Amino acid sequence: MYNDLMRTTIEISEAHRAALMRLAAERGERGFSRIVGEAVDAYLSGLGLTEDRRDAARLRGVLSEDQARDLESRVRTLRENWR
């Protein structure tokens, strides 16, 4: 995952740096590059979720309250019986 590394410079607050150094030490790592890489991956993969949530928000109000309750009940039943 992090085989093709490239050096770069970013500006972060002292509080962020201290938290990253503390987390790196807890993980037994000397620096926090891997943690920053993981955070960037998580952020970028989350962008698609944001678009999905926006799409879902546009659908708010499309179903009546009764339809929404029925759908929620059916989804709950499906999840309970999921294998």
C-alpha cells in the first residue's frame, strides 16, 4: 500500500503533531507518515459516502410516514435474518 512513497511537506498544528507522535509511539512506529497515509486513504474513500448521503438526503420526504415505517420494519426483519 505504501510502497511508492513520496516526500512532501504539510502544515499541521502543534496539537496535531503531538497527537500523531503519541499515536505513532503507541504503535511502535518512529514517525507518523503511515498514520497520515491511513488517514488520507480513509478520507478519500469516505468521499463517495458523502455523495451517497447527499443522494439519500434528496430522497427525504419521497415516502409517506407509513411507507417509511413499513420499509424500516422490512429492513430490520431482513437484517435479523441475514446469514
